[in-house]
Amino acid sequence: MPTTRETILAALHARLQPLAALTLRDEVLPERIPAAGLIILRDGQPGEPEVTLSPLRYHYQHRAELEVVVQAPNGRASTFDTLIVAIGAAIEADRTLGGLCDWVEPEPPASVDLPIDGAAALKAAVITVVLHYTATGPLA
């Protein structure tokens, strides 16, 4: 049986799958970026939980990361913006991931343009997604 953390990360990954961009989890950056863009979900860190007693519960603010990358010779900024909006809409459509989380909150992206020799530049950002959830133990 998977842990609460793994169940929630898998649900977030599944929530992003219907987007036009290729969505991967914990993969290396591929050599080619699809025209619609690329999203790589990184598991991130659960951080130090708040602990309540009776019953014993661990309350996490897990910080997962989405690496978002777009490569296009023209219209890179608008393609990137469209992808960011789609990610936001996918998360806002179900902020509890089907009741698995108390709340899912993305932070604003800080984008950067990365020049590539002999190819179209990349526009990329890391979006931190804070997953608020409760588990029965630190390994549950």
C-alpha cells in the first residue's frame, strides 16, 4: 500500500496528465521539448510536520515542484503563458485532489529565458506546489 505522500504526488501527476504538454515525474530533461511544452513533477520535500496528539497526526506542508519548459522559435512567451494558465486551471479544478489533500496551493513562477546554441531558446520556470495534508505517521 502506498504512503499518503506517494498517493498525493501520484494524484497531482494524474491531474496534470490531460494537459497538452508532456507531463513526466522525476525524469531528466529530454533532449527534445514537445511543441506544447514539458512539465516535470519533482517530489520535493515534505518538511517538518506539525504534530497533534490524541489522535497522533502529522500535518505536512509538502513542497513539490513543477519544472515547466517551453521551446519555440516564435510565440514562446504566449505558449509558456498558456501552459501556466492551464496548470493553474487544472489545480484550481480540484484543490483537494479528490479529498486526498486539505489544500493544494501553487506559488507564482519565476520564469527565465535560456539561450540554446543552434536551436530555439527555452523559456522555463519552477512552480512550487504546496500540498497540505495529514498522515498518521512520518512514514505513512
